[in-house]
Amino acid sequence: MGVTADVLFIGATRPAMAMGVPYAALLANAFITLELFLVSRNLLCLAIALPLHGFAWTMCLVEPRMFEIAAVWAQVRARAGFRGRRAWGVVAYGPFDVEAKRRAGDLRPVLPCAGGPA
């Protein structure tokens, strides 16, 4: 009685891929490889594309949308910064500016919950 997935659903929700990796990963690999080649002017630097592609391919074996998940994680991290972690202990989009509320004195102190550490 395990979880079954419809083959059509899996195929329809997969990202567009080339050579086993999403196009974004393929373009990032090409960009990094070509920049290293242009900076070093050494043809052996083109060989770095194989381990980079292998790493991306391995990550996509685990989860085909791994690079999209990483991009969303980076966006949340970049927008939230460390303000939310200091104030609430989490990294998430905030409904208001915590620092502005704290300066205005609008934040109420957090009361310990019953049965928890005081």
C-alpha cells in the first residue's frame, strides 16, 4: 500500500531537460566552463564541464526540480535576510517590517506558553 504516482502526471510536471539536467543547469554549466576557459586560455579548463554536469545530473536523479527548489530557497533567503531569524527564529517572508515595529514600540513581549520553559 505504498504511494503510487501516475506516469502521465510525472511526465507532465517534469521540467524541460537536456542531457538529463534542466536547461538552467546546462546554461550555468556552460557559463562557468566558458568563463574559466576565457580567463585561463587553457583548453583543459573545458574538462570542468564533465564533473559539473555529473553533479547536476546526480542532483536531478534525486529530485528533477532541484534547481528550481534551490532558486526559490535563494529568493526567500535574499528577501528575508537575517531580520526574521533574529526576531522570530525563522526565515520567511514577513508581513511587516519587524525593525520598524520594534522602534515604534508596537511589538508585544512574547509570553511563555503553559508547560514550557519560563
